Amino acid sequence: MSDEVSINEVQQEEADSLESNNEKLLISEEHTSETDEILDDILELPRGQALEIDKTYEITAAKMTKLIVLAGSVESGKTTLITSIYHLFQRGVFAGYMFAGSKTLIGFEQRCHSARISSKNSNALTKRTQRGISDSILHLSLRDNHYQEEKKDLLITDFSGEDYDSVIANVELAKLEFNIIKRADNFVLLVDGNNISHKNYRQSTKQQSILLLKTFVDGGLLGCDSRVDVLISKYDIVKLRCEDPKILRFIDTFKKEIETDFSKSFKQLRIYEIAARPSPETEEIGLGYGLEKLIPNWVESNSEHGHNEYVEYKPNSYSEFNMFAFRTLGHKNGYENEG
């Protein structure tokens, strides 16, 4: 009799344990279901940091977007140019356009911090871009100040000067590291005005700039569809030294050499003098000297440019991948229109 009672007790305990486990499993499933529902309702907000190239799809898929690739040696002024453009549009209307938003506000602010009073620096500085950094694309949306056109979106690169210096005269490495240049609506080469106006560095600075352009041309990254801007940066320093006539003659010779060597290679070649953030000695020049001509050239649409041509196509005839190619590259990507 005792054995039967013992067996019944064991069976009852097993049944109670099974029922308890089933209840726990049911509760767990209900909790998981509730969690999934909550996650479905969560909207992931953009971090506001600078973007990697594969994170720009949301922007380029929404509308035609201009890609501006900034290039130049170390301390040529690429990041300073970007931060100055941002500062100018924070002040209000500039070059006929006004600030209309950005998905990389934190990225801009991080680059601007060392130039602000809050950084406690005695002089405005720009933190150097680290070599090999991948999240180096900044987004800027602009609108014309008369509200006559739709907003214009720009993606502007901020790659390291060391990365550019490393590919000079190395065509294969340039093709590997900077294939993005093929997609650029405007390729912008900054030439350090401080160095090109200094007798000890002017020749090497000139040669490096010309060699970098030739490297990208030889690698097929720049060609007959390319729009190229050559910017002599820090022009305020050049003006401080212009009492020496040799400096201006050298710069004029450099401009003519660029035009002679490359004017037939590109669809458009323009040369500007800029002072994105003048030094305290030349503050009368004003923030963003020369940029009032540069910005419209980046923003305004031009149907002659191969990368920005709108191609008629039937949206339902192509995959989302091919549609991405239309929006970003502006060509058929090997497909012919139907009908």
C-alpha cells in the first residue's frame, strides 16, 4: 500500500512540474510576443554622425543627390572648408541658398567644436581627419532663398589627407581606395595656399597636386565627364605674402599649367582662390572668402553632366537595386529602356 502511495505522489509531482513548466513557457511566449510588438513600434532614429558610403542609400534613393568629393594633402584645408560651409549656413542665407536640414548634424558639430569658444582654444582650429576612417560623408540639404526650387541635397566627403598622399603615383591603389571618385558630381582638389606661397614648399606642393590629379586620370577615376574644381586654399595667407612678386607669378604659372595639362581631360575645370576660415591677421577678408562662387557650382543641376542625367525608364521594369543605380549614378547600368 505504501508503495502505491509513493508512486502516486511521484506521478502527481511530475504532473505538477509539467504543468508549472507549461505555464512558464506560456508566460515566456506571451512576453516574447509583447516584446516583438514593442520592437515593431520602435523607430530607429538617425545618430547624426558622418555616414559610411553604404549608409547613404536613404538619401540618394529619395531624390537626386550631388556627391562632392574633396581631395588634398594633409592640412590642405578639406575639413576646414566643410566646417566653414556649415557655419555660413547656420548664420543665414549664403550664396543664394539657406540651410534646409542635415542627417549628419552631429558629424558637423564634432568637426566644428575646436573652432568654437566652447573648446577653450586660443585660436580656431580644425581637428585632423584620421587616416582610414570610413564614416566620412556629411549630408547637407539646401534651399534657394526665394523658395522657387525644391531642396538640393549634397553629400560631401571628408577623407584623410594621409590617405590621398598614400596613393600619389600609385594608380592601382588609387583605384582600390578611391573608387568613389567615379561617382562624384564634383571632384574638388585643395592646394594648400600656405605651402604654395612658401619658397621652401611651393615646388613640392605643386608637383604633389599635379601628380594626384594625373593618378586619378590614369586610373580612370576622372575623365571626360568629370567636373573638377581646383581650390587654392588659405588665400588670406597668400595675400599677406603677395608683396613678393615671385609668389603671385608662381601661382599664376601653376594655374596655367593645370589648365594646359587638364582642361581637355575634363568636362569642366575651374580654379578658385578661397579662404574658408581666414587667420586673425586677415579677418577683414571674411569667413568663407571665395565660397559664394563655389557653392552654386555644386548645387545647381546641369543636365550635361553624365552622372546627373535623368533617364526615362519604367519603374516596374527594374529591381530596387537597378533603381538605386539610376538615382545615384544616373545611367542605365547596362539595361536598355523598354518600349
